[in-house]
Amino acid sequence: MTFVSVLLALIAEQFRALGRNNPIYDIVRVLSGRAEHAFDTGRTRDARLAWLTVVVPLTLAVMVVHYLLASISVALTLAWNVLLLYLTLGFRQFSHYFTDIHEALNRDDLPAARALLHEWTGLDTMEMPVTEIVRHTLEAAIVAAHRHVFGVFFWFLVPIGPGGVVLYRTAEYLGRHWNEPSTERSPALGRFAARAFYVLDWLPSRLTSIGFAIVGNFEDAVYAWRNHARKFNDSVNGILLASGGGALGVRLGTPLAEDDSAVVLRAIPAGPALDYAPEPDDDGGPEPAPPEFGTEPVVRTLQSAVGLVWRAVVLWMLLLAMLSLALWVG
């Protein structure tokens, strides 16, 4: 049932994608706003309570409905699983931005590409050159593919099933929304939400990175993961971007200065900016940066990224199919 549920949800999403503004996400937005106003006192304990009042009721409600339907009919359970996956996958919610930017660059229409990237990420793209547009588009797409697709796949496989995908996507929203700049929200709320999502995303992000390595340039992906991912202050996004860039054979991250030992990733729509900087060694000087790998991304790299993501999707689907078959035979 797991494989069939995911397959049907992917097919449904390809035919009619769920928009960003829809009643389901409005419920999460309303609940997060109420929890923020009711519990945000600046203390970690109250931030934890605010997070739980949003995540736990939604997760429990989904699980209760799931088990009730399971006791009635397998068909109803399948329909419920497909519905929740359709609402949480969101593959097309970001892919149309990626596709439109790619087409605009192929037409040499820089104003359109800049406008689309700004709409997607909120970056200042007024004078952004082609290389930076490609770089930021790749970075945004890699993180979005994980959080909208592969992370959902993982949490659907855990014992709580549909409850897992609601837990994951709600935690991702709170970790992102509560860390947006605001004078009405205490830093404690954002810190706890980010930490909670980090815990939930620790294993899925590594499995996604392994998938990128398997279906892409394995040696560069593993090298980048081992030598460059640890330099980012956001270890989860650092692993995804290092391995994803390595799998594509390109370098991600924008140099801050002439010295390539300092790099920053400025545009990750699903999380905060990532700093890349060397740690001091015992002599007080900067640690020698590991040798670079790959090349600078170009417009053709965007097409390669599409192939990488779809190959990773096929890999996950094959694994789901084998797991479902093993459970059925067993």
C-alpha cells in the first residue's frame, strides 16, 4: 500500500498541483499564529509549548482518522494516504519556478529570470548575473526537492505513516516561518522550531544526500560531503548542497572575497542563510581549505539537476516497491 499510495499521489500532483495558498496550509498558518501570540514569552519552555500546540494536535488527528479508516476498509485507508501525500508532497509547488527560470535563461531573458527568482526566494536580483541566477536556482531547488519530496517519503515510511508526513511538513513550516524577520516574535521561538526540525530532518537529509551520490557523480558527491559540508553552520542544508553540487559536478556557494576559503550561500528559501568559513587551527591561523572540486554551474547544469532529481525519485520508488513486495511476501 505504501508504494501505491506514493505513486498515486505523485501522479495526481503532476496533473493538478496544490497551490501555495490553499485552505490546508491556511489552517497551519492560523494555528501557528495563535500559538505564537498565546505562548511566545521569550522563554524556551514556552517556545516548546507553542511548537507542541501546533504539531501534536495535527499529527494526532491524522493518526486517529487513519486508524479509524483502517478498521473499516483498505480502500478508505489508501484514499486517506493518497490525500495526505498529495497535500504534503508539493513537488510542483517549486518545480514550476525552476522550469520557468530555466526557460527564461534559455531565451536570454534575464529580467524574467531575475523576477522569477526574486518571487521564489525573496532575493534582491536586480543586478544579478547569469552565473548567480543559476547558482541560487540550483541551491533553492536542491533544498526544496528534499523538503517537499524525499523528506516526505522518509516520514511516510515510519510506523506512524500519514502522521509522520504531517509532523515533518508542519515542523518544516514552523522552522521556516518562525525564523523569518519579525519584531513581534522572540528569537527563542525560532531557535526551538529550527532545532526541532533539525532533529526530525537529520536522518532524511543524509538519506537524500546518499541518493544524490548514487544517481549522480558519486566520487565528487562523497568528497564534497566529507570535506565541505561541515564548513556550513547549518549542517543539514550544508550536506544537501555539498552532496547535490558534487553529484552534479559543480560548486555551490558564492565567494565572499577573492580568497576562496570563505563562501556563503545566500538563498535557501526553506531555511536561514548558510555561512561557510574555515575554522582556526592550533596556531591561530585559518585551516587550509580542502581542494576544490567540480566547475562553476552554467545554464546547462539546470537540465542536469532535473535529471538528478528524477533519478533520485526513481531510486526511492524502486526502494519503496522492493520494501512493499518484501512486506507482502512476508
